[in-house]
Amino acid sequence: MTKKAIEILQAGNDNGFSLLVEGGRIDHAHHALQMNAAFLELLDMESAVSAAMEMTDPDETLIIVTADHSHTMSFGGWPQRGTPLHG
């Protein structure tokens, strides 16, 4: 979606544009302690940022990556070393 949005905004536009891309499901994954889902959201955001960087001129483009807040993954108890975190 990031690539398509940039293509549309660049088409015949010499005035520049502003685009907000949000990874909105990572927060849900953190609240539900769904590590795999959170990690996949992170990879999706990386793909979106990479696409924006590839499709724009760094001399004319400001790309900001930030979070509105953060979470950590918490694991209760005392899991043994080597316990799979994705299971």
C-alpha cells in the first residue's frame, strides 16, 4: 500500500506531498502478548519504510519513523533457558 500511495501521489505532482503510514496492529499484538504478530508488524513497517526510501529522493524527502508509545513483551514465571519464545 505504501508503494501504491507514493505512485499515486507522485503522478503529475510537482508540489510535493505528505504521507502518513501507520502500523496499527503492533499495539494489539503487544497487549495480547502475541510475539509473532508483533514481529510480523515490525517487518511490515520495515518494508514500508524501505519502499519509501527506494521510491523517493533523499535530497527532497524527509522520512520520520516514530512510535506513539511503546510496550515490552513480558513473560511471567521463570522459564528455563532455551524455552521457545514463539511457542
